[in-house]
Amino acid sequence: MAKRMIEKHKKATRIFHWLHLITFIIMLWTGLSLFYPLMNAMSFPFGSLRNAAFVHKYLGFFYLLLPLLYAVFNLKLFSGFIKLISTFTPEDKKWMKVFGGYLSPIIKAKEIPPQGKINAGQKLLGWIIIIFSLCLGFTGSMMFFYASFPGYLIQIAIIIHVFCGTFLGSAIIVHFYLGAINPSSRKELGTMLGNGLIDEEYVMKHNALWYEELKK
């Protein structure tokens, strides 16, 4: 008997997700080659550090423009997402206390609190991406127009920019592991690929509160 499938992410969301992710990966790659001397060799695919810097600078504008375009043309989806990640329930707080069971047996969890369409960790990641991306955009713009600012402010901007980029890159790596590799949650990758569907059994287990909403 075929499993019943449930759509988790719309086509527009999936396209935006991958465009934004690929853009970020290229920017992270070029950024690491520029700001960490031991990683200068990572600029090799671009021909030189100068070329890597050029790609990094101008791709940054595209990285900031993508969410704006997504919001304008998919306002209902965008506002729904913001509302979703802004709503932290008592169950979300309980989920965070045990880290969703992902750190077992370091942090033991007798049971995993039921979650909505996205879990508390994904909500937190959503805000991390938004806040750190805005910081990257602001500090990156300062560096782009460096002649308009005092030197000491540019130095501060560079430090913040490197920290935010490195931290966000680390967060994305953890997100990739949980969504694509971890045995208990790797089915999430399928929701952002192909038709965006996931089987009902998985939803019942990992997104019980959302499943109850769907049945109404």
C-alpha cells in the first residue's frame, strides 16, 4: 500500500531555498579564502584572490535581493513563514531543553515534545539566518563603500562580518547534517527537493501538532 504523502513546502519556497543556499555557499567559500590567510588557496577555482573578491562583493547584493524578491512575489508564503518562526510555544521550549533528542545520550530525553510544521530548532535557525544575513549585508555594504566611513569603523565592520559569516556557515553545516544525513531526520531533505512531499508517517512522528491541524 502506497504511503500517503503531504506537501510541506511550495515550489516557490523550494526554488528560493536552493538559490539562496547556493549563493551563500559561494559567498562562504570566497569569504573564507579572503579573510583567512591559511585558506587563500580556496580562491583557486576563481583564478585569483582578486577574482574571488569580485565574486564575493557583487554576489552579496544578489544574496540580499533574493529574499526581497521572494517576499514581494510570494507575500503570503513569506508572511506565513515569519509568523511560524516567531511563534514559540511551551512545547518548543521543552523541545529546546532536550535539543529535540539529537544530542542523546549526552542529553537524555524520555520523549520528544510534539512539534508544528517546523520544529523549535528550525525556528531558531530561521532567525539566525535573518539576523546574521542582515549583519552581513550591513557590514558588507560598509566595506563596499569603505571610503565613506572612518578607518576604525571599517575595521570593526570586518571583524563583525567575518564572525557572522563563519557562525552562519557553521549553523548551515549543522542544518545540512540534520536535514540530509542524520538517520532520524534526513527525510527533511526530500521536502526541499522534487515535489516537496513527505510521507504521512514521518509527519505524525516529527510534526504531530501540524498533523493535527491538517486533519481539521
